[in-house]
Amino acid sequence: MNKKNWKKHEKESAIWDTYRQLEPYLGLGLTFTVFILAFLFLGYWLDKQIGTGPWLMIIGAALGLTLGFVHMISTLNQLSQKQSNNNSRDKDSGA
């Protein structure tokens, strides 16, 4: 591998390493949106079945929002704890 190709390989490797580190965070927005939309449409469907107007749809959207936030906070706490464990392990190894 010549010098030019080696630099290109290093650059691509660094980009993929960055994507791997960001991967858990990239899905949070999508998951949050899916929670809200799923419960919103469930509420809408129940409103159509029961004939309760927009109330179950509103409650479903609020429930989806709440569960989305709970999931996001839980995931961020797990990732933060994992990161702090990795940092303390690196300090203990002398790196």
C-alpha cells in the first residue's frame, strides 16, 4: 500500500470509528418519534372505535411523549454510565 492510499485508509477508518461511537445516539430521535406516532395513532384508532372524539388521541400522544422521554433518558443514562466505566478502566490501565 503506497503512502497516498494509506492516508486515505486512515481517514476512512477514523470516520467509521466516529460513526460507531455516535451510533447509539443517532437512533434516539427516531425512537422518540416512533413512540409518539404509535401511541397517537393508537389513540386515533380507539377514538374511531369508541367514538370519544379527540380525547384518546390526545392522551395517546401525551403517553407516547412521556414514554419517549423515559426511554431517551434511560438510554442516555446507560450510555453515560458505560462511558464513565470505560474512562475509569482507561485511567486504571494507565492509558
